[in-house]
Amino acid sequence: LTEDDVIDVYQRLLWSPQNTVITKQYTLLSLTKLSTRFQRGN
């Protein structure tokens, strides 16, 4: 699983109309925490 794969999953979660605002908030929070583990700068 690459960082790009992870970002793709997060993009699908954030842009999915079926997800509630709360789900999107949790998604952003987890992405923020996970981003500290990403290796590349862009």
C-alpha cells in the first residue's frame, strides 16, 4: 500500500455524498494524524 493509495481512499471518503459531516470530520482528523508518517514532502 503506497501513500498515493491512502490518499485515494481518503479522497473517496471525503467526496462521497453518502458520508455524513461527522464521518468527514473523523476522516480529516485521521488524515491529519496519519500525515505525520508520510515520507515525502509534497
